[in-house]
Amino acid sequence: MYRTHYNGELRANNEKEKVKLVGWVSKKRNFGQLCFIDLRDTTGITQLVFDEAIAPKVKDVRNEYILQVSGTVEKRKDINPTLPTGEIEVIVDDVKIINTAKTTPLIIADETDALEDTRMEYRYLDLRRPIMQSRLKTRAKISRSMRDYLDHHGFLEVETPMLGKSTPEGARDYLVPSRVHPGSFYALPQSPQLYKQLLMIAGLDKYYQFARCFRDEDLRADRQTDFTQVDIETSFLSEQEIMDFTEEMLCKVMKEVKGIEVKRPFLKITWEDAMNRYGSDKPDNRFGMEFVDLGPMFAKSEFPVFQNVETIKGFVAPAFHASNKEVKKLTEFVKKNGGKGLVVFKMQEGTLSGPARKFLSDEDEKALIETMGANDGDTIFIVADTWRKACTALGALRNEIAQTNSILLQIRRRSPSR
């Protein structure tokens, strides 16, 4: 028997128990004749104590050595509140070195200074990091919770073929040459669309699958060449019924996996409203910075940028200060996302500043500040273009500012009049 317990399981109620543990050395500390080792496995860390009689056995032990130990659980004098096992330690009476290890090319911890290339080259070490294992466990919990819900509601899990005929989809297919039919190819599925429709025609009524999908396209932040999707198909359900059971399933997942109570019904907005307010068909509404339609305000403006355009939209970035160099970068970012350009006003001491300020009358300035709900220290961003281009470019800018400047953490929620 390698172990009686996992390293993350022991608590104060295990005091005086004889235990066997196995795992990787996460940290080693020498204090005179005493030696302390944090032993890590997939469940967590337990502190081991080696007294002067047994410490020599681990004098050459380094991080990532694999140890098997036996000992007695004792309460710690100095509790470590950051560890679930922080109330106890194991006084070791026997130790066996199962495997040695060289110095690792990356730090095995939640925070690591390794570049992504190094992490990918030594992926097996990267996956030892607690944060990576936690993410894999969370993913498994999500899958389990969804399966439980779908099974309970009469859905049947069916695996569909991976090799099939190429069908028109939204991207290019990955092709696999056939050995027995030279010159012919199988296509990896972009989705199980045809197969699940066959299941509906066959009368199975409710189907689901955790489906692997493959799309031969360029990588993007929210798009991979292969990915897993929860694929669901039903017969004889209305649009509202599908939305209801999807909401209920997601609420169940959040409660079971994260312990978060999510209120129903979910916010529902039309595509046009989402584009008008956020410039995206998948808006992040955890922060404000909603768009304001400035077309009526600047309908008679003498500013050339605001003339002969379909739409003028803007938003306020609260407590956001951008240098002239940063403004140039953000302007280029807007252009890369389809916009003609970017108009920026900075709010200080109750007045606006910026190259375009000279085109505003005092009345226009006052109206713009009031309409946008701007305060000192805020920055106003405006794009004038066709409706679609203005919304899309401004939406990309909104997300960029929120992500790169941590506005998600500090933003003040405001609802400017539209």
C-alpha cells in the first residue's frame, strides 16, 4: 500500500492517526536538525516534519523528488490558514525515495515565470501546477453536472462518427485520406449536425453529446482548431422551452461547481440591441461602458469627422487616463477593427480636452459631458462611421480597454441616458 490518505485530506480530526502518504516534494526547508517538506499530490499539500533521527535520509532530496512516508498526524503549533491541511503536520518515522528529479525548467506553482513555449515543451510539468489541475477538475465537474441534468431530463447520450463526408459548414474541413479508397478522403466533423438530425428523424426525440469538433481555420482568442462542445438536439420543443431548460442547466452547474446562486430568468437582448449598446453579439455586461448614440447631438456639427456619417457612437471609460502615445495606439486598434478613426476627449476639472475640442461650442461641451455622464478623470471615446462599422470597432475598443486596464475590477457602474 502506497498511501492511506491523499495529501489534501488530512484534518485536525485525524490527530494521532498513523498514516502513509506519497507525492512530490513541493518545498523543502531546513531548520538546524529539523527538516520540513511540503508533500504535494493532486489533492493538495501536507507538511512533513523530519526530526534529527530521520532528517539525514532526506538531506539530498530536492523539489519534485517523489517520496513515500509513514508517520503520525499531529496538530501544528503555528496554523497555516492558507492551506486546507494547515492545522496539522505529519511527524515522519519512515521515508522512501521512490524517484529522484533534476532541477525543473519551470516553477511548479500557480505563479510561474516560464514562457508559454517552455510550458508547452514541458507540458507534463506544467500540468503538475495546482492551478492547472484545478482547472481540469473544474472542467470534469462541469461535464458531470451537465450529464446529470440532461440524463435526468430524458436526453440520450449518443456518440456519432468522427470520420464522414465533407459537408458545407462555416469553416474548412480537416481531411483524412482513405487507405482503401485511394484519392478519396474522410472529413473530420465541424459539428455532428447531420448525425443528430438523423437521430431526430429516427424518433429519438432528445439527444446530447460532448462532441469533438474540428475546423481548419486561423486561431483566435475564442476559436480553436479543435474543441469540445455540448451538442444538444431536441424534437417538439419550443424556443422558450429550450431557453428555459438551458438556463436551468447552467444554474445547476454554477451552484454545484462554483457554489454560486444564479438568478433566473437570464437577461435577454436582441442582436440589434446588443450591437447598439456593446458592439458585440456576445457582450460582456460585467462592466458598464455602454454606448451612447450621439448622432442627434452632432447632427449639425461643423467637425468634418461627424459630417456625412450614418452613426456617431461613444462611451465613457471611467477613471481612465491615456497618454497621447496610448491614444495613437488605440486609434490604430480601432482602424484595424474596421473604424475610420477615433475621437478622444479627456475630462479634467469639469472641462474636456483633446484635438477635437476646438470643434465644440461651450454648449456642445456641456451637453456632451451631461449626456455621457462623464466625471473628472474619465475619458470619452467616439467613433463616427456606418452603423455596423462604428458598433463593431467601438465594441472591440471597449473590450480592449476593459481587459488591458483592469477596468473590470474597478469600474463604476453607470447607466448613461441613451
